[in-house]
Amino acid sequence: MRPELPAGVSDADAGPGLADAGPSELEDAGQSVPDAGSTMPDSGTDAGPVSVDAGIDAGPLVPDAGDRIPIFVAQGMVGRTTISCDDGRTWVADRAWDREGDSLICGSTTPIECDVSGKSCGRRWYDGSCSMSSPCDCGHSPGFSKGVAFDGTTFVGTWGWGFPGSVRRSRNGVDWTRSIEGHAGFGGIAYGAGVFVTGDRSPKVSRDGERWDAGGPANFSGPNEPIIWSVRRFAFAPYGATGRFVAVASGNRDRDILISSDRGQTWWRPRTLPADCGGDVGAYGDIVGGNGVIVMAGSNRTICRSTDGGETWTRTTIASEIYSSGLWTGSQFWFWSRTARWSSPDGLTWTSTPLTPAVSLGPVARSPDGTLVAVANVWEGYRTQRFLRSTDGVSWQILPTTAFNGSHPIFFITWGLAERSSLCP
């Protein structure tokens, strides 16, 4: 089983029920199955090989809306999703596996609270057997949220860590169908250059999020660990004709970074990479691309950038740890520490601006019109969960508790155009 828990989480960060988040995210409990590939056949029809010269622009895709509507999709623990179709003011269609009796949590509809004494949860193993975790260890479970991406028409999310997980897709953010089931848990998912790619030693590639093919092997390794299983962060960065998929992986002692410039078919290492680049980039921090620059920022106060598509990297140090995801606004990179927004036009020179109010942000997303939505620290949930909204990334409105359902911790948010539904007509 492969953990993904943040380094140095304090009681104040974690919120009720998540105060003891477990081992550092640099710890690796070892792989319980011999290979990270899927243990069950992929559903759907083989999509055929992905051409590396399909001529698809690697930049962000913002299609004409047609009859679709703009929404934000937030993805959380226990298979949770919730959406906003009013520009981040309220959140609806809140669903999760414990309300649906999902087979991956053994069909139970007993409400789950992660890491709360006296609360338990079921977890289905590879052979179909079910076991109970008490308290519920959501960080090592089928329902650990590992990423959600949008390709212009479809949202695709991946869940699972250490237990067989699931990749699911939706056109409206409300109804989700399975496309990969039974994989040990991907370390992330990203979309770019016309394909979805999953972050893993055995990545999968898809044009539509439904039919998947094997990508090229990503053999993460280090001087002390010849095999590193755990992808901690995964992203797509626009660059050149086919962009870059970038993966940060770590084990008990070593860290490795692999990059694909051909839509997940082959993976290579940077030629020049300072030792602390990618450090503590996982549950906290992010990998973001814009204007020909790729930036990695994490909670070790080190920000690294590449201007040549990931071949060489340089580092700079800022005064604060980064706990949020990041984004490119079209003119600046933005990340957030506990009390400030950090901005840079080039990934090299950074300026901090105090937040009002001072609030530690976790996942953040931005619409093309400039609205930002966020959830506070990723480990917050239930009675202490906070959803926020901003137009400048500095002044934030904390939504009233009536505007959303406080539930399982949220780790990722994305924006996209959705088909209409009864909840977002």
C-alpha cells in the first residue's frame, strides 16, 4: 500500500477528525501488489494507439459553450464530488460513495467521517473481499481523491490509494460513470495535447476518458530505492507542440521527477535539477505551466522553474511554505501560503500580498472570467470545512455554511463547461 499524506501536518491544519494524518508523504509503506498496472481489464473498447503527431494544440482548451454551462467541480475523499454553477457562490450536487453504497466501500451507506475515533469504513480488496478500517483511514482507501481534469466536454476524476480505486467520467458533474476499475490507485490525472494521462509507473492514456491504452513505463527510481511507486503530484504544462506531462514521485528516502513530451508514450529525466526541486510537492503545492515556463512549488519554500520544457531547472527560495495548488492567470503564476498570495510573471521573481482574511487555502481554481474558488486546507472537513470565493486572489469571501455541504475533505477543483442537469439547468 502506498501512502499520500502531508509532511508536518499539525492539529491546527488538520481539522477535527484529521489531526493525526499519519506518516509523512515521503514515507512509502511498500507496494502490496507486484505491479502498478491494472489488475482488472479496462472497460470499454481499445482506443487505439495515441499518435504523437496528431497536430493538437497543447494549450488550454476553452471551447464554445453552446448549450453547456460553466461550472466548477470539486473532488474529495470517499469518492466525493460537488459542483458550483453560479460562479462559486453556492455548491450543489454534493455526492459521495457512502451515500450511494458504492461497491468499493463494500456497499455500505453508513456515513463515513475520516479518521474519527468510533467511525469505521469498508474497503474492497483486489480479490473482492471486504475489510473494515476503524477509524476510517481515508488516506489509504479506494476513495482517496487524486485528481480531476477537463478536456472541453468531459470531466474525469481518479480515486484510490493502496486499495483498488476507480477512474470515473462525467459530462455534467453530477452523474459519474466508471471507466477504469481495480487499479491500485493513480497518483494523479491531467489533460493536455488532446489526451488524458494518469500519473503512475504504468500510466494510462485516453482521448475521451472512457477508453484507455497503456502509456510508456515511467520507471521512477533513486540511488537508495531502485523502484519508487508513489507519484505525489502530476500535471500538464503547455510547451511547444505537445506540451509536457510532469510527475513528481517519492518513496521512503528518494525522489524522482519524470517528464513526457509525447503524450505519455515515453518518459525522461531532466538534465539539470537542483536537489530540493519537487520537495514536498504533493498534497501541498503544485506544478503549473504558462508562457513557456514550468513552475514547481511546494511546502519546502523552494520554487523551481524551467524555461526549456523541463530539460533544465533553476531554483529560488521564498519566505513562506506553499500549501495551496497553483495556477497561471495568463500573465502571472499564483500560489498561496497560509497568509499571502505569491505571484510571479516568470517563476523567478516572486511578490507576496497579504490575504484578507488570512486563511490557509488548499485547492484553488480560476474561471476564464477571473473568478477564483477555493477550499481551505485540504485536510479540513465536515463541521470545519470552508469554501471560499475571490476575484483577485487576495480578498476572499468565506461562504456561509448554507452555501455548501460540509463533508469529506476536498483535494482538487477544476473549471469546465458542463451539460445541463436538473440541479444546474
